[in-house]
Amino acid sequence: MTSVTLPPLFSAQDAQGGDPFAMAIAAATEGCDAGLVIHDLAADTLRAAIVFAPDVPLAQATAMLPNCGVGIQNALGALAPPEVGVHLGWDGTIYVNGGICGALRIAASDPVDDMADWLVIDLTLSLWPASDEMGLTPEMTALYAEGCAEVSAVELLEAWVRHTLVGINAWADGGTKSLHREWVGLTHGLSGEITAAGQTGTYLGVDESMGLLLKVAGNTTLIPLTAILTRPV
């Protein structure tokens, strides 16, 4: 079993080859404590999911998705060589040196009066290329193919949780202002015409809850982060 050391109030559980996202959703549904981190550290992929217990309406709590994105960027910034560039898509896509290297997903319980009982953020990060023929999928990449072979999956998981916790504390103290500022400087592909959550329009920015603002057919359209929630089965 992989030994993982996390900050206080977080607990690690090895998925032992299972799907951390599905396992975290099941554990949250059963009433597990917030801070549970279920992980699967395979040779080629890092997968992990964190359970949160929101104390704000779901529309605000979904800010954990970009917060966890900033957390993985900061973690890689601390562990990877300085020439490695990490950027984020609004939908949770993670880019390393311009190629898609992984993604974040978000799930939540069905909210009652807009308050969710739990929220789960899932991280998948490619460590090793799925094929030696990377030229066949030039838009995809893997961490070790981008000069990060010395980055330990365990250290990266631990750093992700630590940096995410820093972001959570800043968010709890001052709202999304600092998150918005940091996230905007890390975005990828947010210019001109883009497609998100089934809608295509011109990118205008994000609102105070990190919802996406698009100009569609001459009108400003808000796509909240709740639009990309994964619903429990």
C-alpha cells in the first residue's frame, strides 16, 4: 500500500486499483468525513478524489474545481522543472506545455435549498504516455514526457492537497477574489470563440462564482460551474 502523508483533517485511502472518483462519491453518499482523499497511483496515471462538505450554496462551493486546478498547478510549479508550463481550462482540463495531460471533474449530491451535503473533486493526470506513438495524438501529453520524470506521484499528490488547502483557506477568508486573480493568469484556450457545456460563443470572462461568460448571438450568457457537474448514478 502506498504511504501518503496529508495535512491535518485530510485522510488518505488507497483505492487499490479501483476508481477513486466512484469510490469517493460512494463514501460521501454513505456519510464519510470531509477530507477523505482516495487515490490510485499507477505507473502511468495518478488518480485521486477529495471529499468536501460545503457550508455555502452549491453555486459558490463549485469554486473548489478551479481551486483544485490552481492547487495542481502550484504543486507542479514547486516540483517540476521551471520550464514546464501548466495551464487550466475552465472545464477542468489540465494542460502541460500546451498538451492535454489530465483533467479535474466535480460531483455533488442533489442540493436541498441549494445546499449540497457533499462535493467531490476528482483528479486524473497522465504520468506516462499511453503509446510510444505520441505523434498520432499531438494534442495529448504526459508528465514524464515533458521533462518531469523526477516528479514522484506520491509527492505530487501530497503537494496537490497541501496547495489546495492553502487555496481553500484563502477562499474561506476572502471569497473568490484571490482565486479569480490567480486562475485567470493560468487559463488555456479562453479567447475568441469557444464551446463549453454545449454552448458556443465569444469568451468574455468569468463571474464572481467562476461561472463562464459568453456572448452568444449578441447576448451575454452565463454558464455556471454547476452545468458541468457529474451527477451521481
